[in-house]
Amino acid sequence: MKKILIPIIVAACFASCGPATPKTDGGVERKTVSVQTDASGWTVEQKNIAERYKIDNTPGAVKHLYVISPYSGQVILYSTVRGKVTSSGKRLTPTSVAEVLGKQTYSSGFRNSIGGEDATTKEVLQDDGTYGSSCEYIYWFDSRGKYHQHFFTGGQIIHVSDYPVAVKEISINLEQAEK
């Protein structure tokens, strides 16, 4: 009889002693929601992300960048963009790795080769194949291959599109810089 009771007691303890559902100080519990997916199992959000990656990586694609004043709505700067706009914090390698001691590294994390040596990092390679975070400044190459770098000040609105947008006036048109 004791052999039967022990598993039941242990199972009852696991059922009632498990992690508590997160609650706010006011007693509001975390909730989840089920969302519909398409026939391939994709949510609308997943499809949007996948489509953005496809558009951003279309060879020869040209986009249009507009920097807009939040105060006047005036387009301050316009430029074509070859490919996509990139944030300054994006990298091809992680910013930190575990110390490499000979061929030994600690075992948790993702393997990387840095300077020909195996190392591990806690940083996760993102869907676009890069490490790092976004902003501080953005940079891009225009349709002529010219490099541009833009720092954010004064709450500018950045709009990037895969088609030109009709605007009344542009203060600085980088496409006319050499004309």
C-alpha cells in the first residue's frame, strides 16, 4: 500500500506545488489567447516579419527614406536606399564571448569562431543573421552606392518605403546632391 501512496502523494504535491501563475499587486493574472493561423500554420505577425525579411533581402531593391519633422510634418531629408537601412548597433559577430582557454570554453551558450578560436556566446543570432540591437544612428547606401549616416535628434520621424511617396516639398534631397 505504501508503494501506491507515495506516487499519488508526489503527484498531488507537483500538481498543487507547481509554479504560481504570475499576478500583479492588484491580483490581475496573466492571460493567454489563441490566434488563428493560415493553412501553413503562420500567424499574421509571423507572415509580416517573413515578408519584411524577403523585401529587405531582394537583390537590387531600392527603397525610399524620408526624415520628417514631427513639428511641421515637413520632409527634412529624402534619399533612395539600396537594399535597406541599417542600425548602428547591428553586427556580424557577437559583442562578447567566453574566455577561450586553449580549446576549452564553457559549455552553455552558442558556439562561434572568433579569430580562428572556438568560443561561446550568450548572444542569440537574430533572424536576419546579425547580432546586436537597433538605433543610436542609422546608415544606408543610396541607389548610386553613396554612403549616408543619420543621427536622431529632435524626435524625427523616419519613414522607409519600397515605393516613392508623394510629398509637397523636400528640404534636403540627397538624390540631387551631385546635380
